[in-house]
Amino acid sequence: MARGAADLSLLLDVMAGPDPLEAGKAYKLELRSARHSALKDFRILVVDTDPVLPTDKVIRGTIDKLASNLDKAGAKVSRSSPLLPDFAASSRLYMRMLLSFLAATFPPEIYAGACAAAAALPASDTSLQAERLRGIALSHRDWVIADGGRARLRAQWRELFKSFDAVICPIMPTPAYPHDHSPEQEQRRIMIDGEPHVYTDQLAWPGIATLPGLPSTAIPTGFAPDGLPVGVQIVGPWLEDRTPLKLAELIEREFGGFVPPKMFDD
């Protein structure tokens, strides 16, 4: 969306706000200022991988380098916290809720087939792939229960952001990867440190911020050995969009920001 964090801040100012045709008649948006203006004042939790969906060594390496740089710059950097919501549980919930939304537009025959497949799943199968299938068949009653789970997740994040100002974590498990246009997404695979993983499981990492509705700023952090770009996300507190944007701006200023990737031949 932009080549620098300052541009993202400008875009936020221009675009954010209630719909002027409806809510804008009674409400206006007043986002609070960033929590801090200097790197040394930020309290940052850094997460680089998870057993549910591991990250490639290139991703882990770039996050480790960024964490070390932030530590040297005076920021308070933590590598773990009991306050962090359970990644496995939130990822399964995200997959169910995401597919319950997407499946509303599925053709009837596709929807019916998915519902039958979901009913045949063993209860012991808690893979992200299985949760996506269950999400397609989610009843309204089960969706309401799932939405309650999302509310509890938001409460967990509120507690975490009393102790931290931002969470830096992967936005995808690998650097940029070759396009795969095969029609069945669940049959596609990505390689993480040489091991195949289900293509659509990648959604778990952006789902960290998406499910609870938290602001997240994606920033470039360099290039993989093959020259393809690598990035991470900075997740901030609910309705405190300016905090991850400010941290992104400070990281860009201190350690460098966007660099155009080299052109590749077709």
C-alpha cells in the first residue's frame, strides 16, 4: 500500500472514519496518539515461530536480527510471555469463522459436499484443514459460540497490551513463493525448511491480528538468499493503529526501510 510508514499514517488519516452516509451522522473517529515516539520507550514482544505452523529459517533469522537491533536501540524486548493467547486455539477459531463467512457464497452443490465431508471428520482431527471444513458447515448457533470465543480472545489481547506496546511476529511463514494457480487450494503445498505444508494453513499468521480485529503494520525486513522479499508484521492494541505505525516508522528510520527488489526474468 505504501513504500514508507509515514505514507501509511497519511493514508490512515485520509481513509479512516465512519461511513458518512450512516454512522457518520452521529459519530467521528478520534484515534489516540502513538504510545511512544522513541524506540527506547517501546515494550515489544517478539514471536518467530509456532509448532502449529512453523516458519522458515529465513523468517526466523530476519525476526531475530530485528529483535537484536531493537534491543541494542534500547527497546525492552521479550521473547515470550504467558499473556500471549494460545496460537493453536486462535488459529483453529479463525479458520472456522473465516470459512463460515466465505462459504455463504459457495454454489449449493459445493456447499452440500463440504457439509457432508465435515460431518465425516473424526472429532480427534483438529488440523487447520479440518477446522476450515467445519467452518463451511458452521450453524448459526455454533457461530454465536465461536463469536463468544473471539470476544474472550480480545480480552486476552487487552491484558497483553497492558504489559506490551506491540507484538512483532511473522505475517507469512516463508519469503515470497512461486504462484500456484491449481484450482484446489487445499491440495497446494508450500515448503517450510524443506517440509511440505498445506498452502491455506499460511492464513494462520495474518489471522493473529485479523480474528480479534487488531491493527497490524506489515514492514519489509530484507531479502531471502534467492533475492525474494521478506517481511514481518507489527501488531498493536485495539484502536491504537498509530502505535504500530509509529514503531514501523522508527524501525524504518533506524535500520532502513523499503528497498526495491531485483527484477527477475520470466
